[in-house]
Amino acid sequence: MTDRAGKTLGFDPIRTGRHPRIRLLIVDDNRSVLRSLDGVLRDEGCLVDTAASAEEGLRLVDRTRYDAIFLDVWLPGMDGIDALKRIRARRPRQYVIMVSGHGTIETAVQATKLGAYDFIEKPLARDQVLLVLDHALKQKRLETENRSLKDLIRQETVMIGTSVPMQALRQQIEFAAPTEGRVVIYGENGTGKELVARLLHLNSTRREGPFVEVNCAAIPDDLIESELFGSVKGGFTGSTENRKGRFELADGGTLFLDEVADMSLKTQARVLRVLEDQRFYPVGSQRPTEVDARVLAATNKDLEKEIETGRFREDLFFRLNVIPFEVPPLRERREDIPQLLDYFMELLSPHHGKPGKVIPPEVRDRLLRYRWPGNVRELRNMVERWIIMVPGGRVELSDLPRSILDGAGASRPEARSWQEARAAFESDFLTRKLQEYGGNISRTATEIGMERSHLHRKLKAYGISGGASRGKRGGRQQSVVKVPRAPRPFLRPPDKAR
């Protein structure tokens, strides 16, 4: 084996001091080639097995996992091409480098079609062997990392919850995902609209294609067309090179238009044209680009109202809104909160290198009564904050945000009658006013135009009074009441003032 460069190559990817040992197999009936190649690869820190026939090589493949295999084409008995077929059948991801002293273009093409990574000719040059192996190992590492990232995405792309609204949403995704139907996903901020879009993609026939997201609200109006459709060099001021847009990047996969209602009417018109023609013109280009992408959209607005006000095109609405999805806010599926807490604690703890925290029942109870205006995103952020900032292994009530402790956004069940609704309003109104005036009953009564004795009776009837103290101001006694932080649940109104 010769070294064309006449020097050591510094083969970093497989040096044992910096990387795991690489295991290789050489299959060749030429003993001289086996010894020479074996010596070179061992010098680079590789673990090497050798075989003088395809049959012996296949037995080794059955027993051992190899990072790469050097396989001679011309072998006694079973030849290298047949051996390649069997190796790929047993290990579809196996990297095989074909070697031949009498190679032809036809043989190389056939081997490549059967899944060989590369084809090199004898006599073997040391630098060529190491270069091809280096490229093969880098490609293998990239594929492994890509699979790991996809597995991580699938792990995070999980819809948590067994509530009725979530079961219905899962069924909708199951029905719509395998089709080419366009979907508009409606929901408040933080409900998980992007998650639904990703699940539609991952369960579709386009799952191996790209998933490209565009946040239409985050891109300025003067840049969104070039972002969506790309541009050619000199197509606009500052354009110094050809640039692919999101539509082209999503070719063969899925394009997700998040906050679609925030696009300008001009951009909406161009998107409509793409949906109709399946082609577009990059900014500054006179040549059309064909595209095949499934388009999903999401918004936190009512598109029909946006149409009425002239901010959204009706024709684009009907193009996109083939299958409408509604993602429920967290307050409408409270029974899913315990599962979400446990899921995010388990998911995020390893990411920050910290152990998970115990969430006791009294904390969970407060969280169940909160309205969650930020929805699932707010809950996830809260769990992540606990993992990072809570020093102990247990979350205490004092670790909750002030908005939850004070009862801001606390939820109460829907009123079943006029009497319950009136009681709820009076209880909330009196609680807020007492907080506003520092628990001073006399001042509160004056400000709301109610007799002090009557206010006393109301507070007692609704159970707001948590104990009173007496103080003096200007020689006159003042009644002060301790006001509870959170609104009380529904109470029946007092039958009469006593």
C-alpha cells in the first residue's frame, strides 16, 4: 500500500485518545492486501477483523457490529456483490466500502445502487483509504445524530392529556394527518398549535420530508416575501446571493404558517397564488419555481371577523380552511394539569442537569384552581423555573408566583342559577373593594354607598370575614377585616339580612 502524499494524515475522527474505538472488517482473499490494510488501520487506532471469504465475513457480521466494512468484489465462492446484498439485508444501515483490482463503471454503479458507500480500486493508496473511511464515519455520525434529533423531537412532540377535548383532538389528527388536506389550527397563545402542526406532519406520508415553520408575525412586512419565496442576487437592495425561501425549503414536506392572520394583504395574495398554481417566482426572478408542499396554518384570531374588517382575504380563507382544528385552552381541560406537570418535570430535569422536584397536593390544588392565561406554555415555564431555582427537592406554596397565591386568575365553576351568579358577583366585588381599602370596613361601606351594618352582615353571610380588629383614626373606631387572598367558591346568597 502506498502513500501518495508521503506523510501522516492525522486521522482525527478515529484516534483512540479523542474518540471511541472504531471497529472495522476487511474481507479480501489476497493475504498481502489483508495484512497491509490491517496494519494501516490498526496504526490509526482501529479494532480490525479480517476474513478471506464472503462466507466467513458474513459469519462475522452476524456476531459483531462494525462501523464500516471493506469488501472485495472478486472473491472465491460467493462474490462481493452477492455478499453486499446479504449484508444490507441483515443490516440496512451498514456502511460498506467496495474494493476491486479489476473494477468497471458498471460494477461500481451496481454496488452503489445496492447500498455501497463508496468504491475504491487497487492498488490501494493509504491516504485514499483513510480519506474514504473518514468521510464514511463522518456520514455515519451525522446520520446517527439526525436519528437522535428526530427521536428527541418525537419525544417532545407528544400530546399529553386524557380529557375529552384532547381525545377529540387526537382523533381529528388521526383522520386528517395521512391526507393532503390543508388545516387551519385555531387557539389561544400557548395552547400548543405548533405541536398539533408537527403531529400532523409526523403522522403524514410526508414525514420523511422537511417541516418548515414561518412565524408570520415575527417577520417585517418588507422581508416576509423574500422569506417565503426566496430571492435572486440583486433582486432587491442588499440581496448579494441567491437565497431559497421557505416554500422551496418545504418542498416534499410541510410548510407551517404560524400567525397567518398577521400577513399583509399583498403577501396573502402571493400565498394564494402559490396554493392555486403550486409554483412561485422568487423575488427578482422571471423564472418560476415548482413546489410540492402541504400547507398548514395557525392563528389566535377569528379569521371570519378578520375578513369582515378587511384584514384577511376571503379567497385565501377558503383555500386554507379545508379542515379547521380548535386547540382548547388549558382552563377547559384542567384534569390534564397533573399529567402535564409530571411530563414537563421528567422532560426538562435532565436538560438542565438537575433532579426533578416533588409537587405536593396543596401546590397541585392551587394550580388546578388557576385560570392559566398563558396556557400550557405558562405551565411549562413554571415547571422549568422550579427545576432551576427551587433549591430543595420539593416545591412549596411560597415558590408559586404571586398571581396564583393572590388568586388572580383563579377560576370558579360556572353558575347554575341567577342566585349563584349574583352571589359570586357580590362576593368578588366586596373582596376586591376590601382589598382596595386595606380591609377597612367603614371606608369600604362609605365608598360603595352601603350602610356599615349591612356590609357587616354581607361579609358574614359570604364568609369573607376572617377575624376583625379595632383601630382608631381621628378618635373614631374603625372596623378592619382580614381579606382572604383568593375568591371563595360559589356561595348561596343570604336568605335575608340578620
